[in-house]
Amino acid sequence: MLYFAFMPSKLQGRLPYILLVAAILVLDRWTKALVQARFGLNDSVTVIDGFFDITYVRNTGVAFGIFDLVSLPAKSILLSAFTALAAVVVTVYSVRSPARNRLLQVALALAGKSL
């Protein structure tokens, strides 16, 4: 296969997981752009009545608004640095773990998206 010719040996067995991360990132950006284009802030649409609604909100505080109340001038820099560090840790762990451990690799690929 041609795509293996230019990939380092540590990444050769990880191409499906790399493609999974890329697909999830593209899908994430596409759905966010779609919501921004079609919704006003705090607008909501019911998908499954009483179970699932899509509401356009902006989260400036990371997961579950943890840092939403923090008002440091360097907040975005700190959050970006933390995200970059976490992405490096997940990537290093993935590369050091066996590629044949599919469940772990898929979990790490999905964790990489949540960063």
C-alpha cells in the first residue's frame, strides 16, 4: 500500500485511528457551523420530544463550564496550553500502546476529539 511508504513505523498500524480522529473533527466542525448558521444564540429545536433537543449555546469555560467564572486575561492562553498538553499526552500514550488493542485505540481517538 502506498500510504505506508511515507509513514513512520510507529504510525503504520494507526492509520484507521488517525482517520477516525480526522472524520470526527470534520463532523464536529461541520455540525457547529451548521448550528451557527441556522440558529440564534439560545435557540432550540426538538429532535425527539421530551428526550433530545439541540440548543445553541456558547461554552467559554471548557467541559461543563468549569472555568466559565474565571476572568483572567490569559484564560484563553491557559486553556489552549492545557488542551495542547492533554493532546500530546493522549497521542504519546496511543503511540506507546499496541495498535492491535483496538478498543483502547478507538477510545484514545475519541478522547482526542474531546480535547
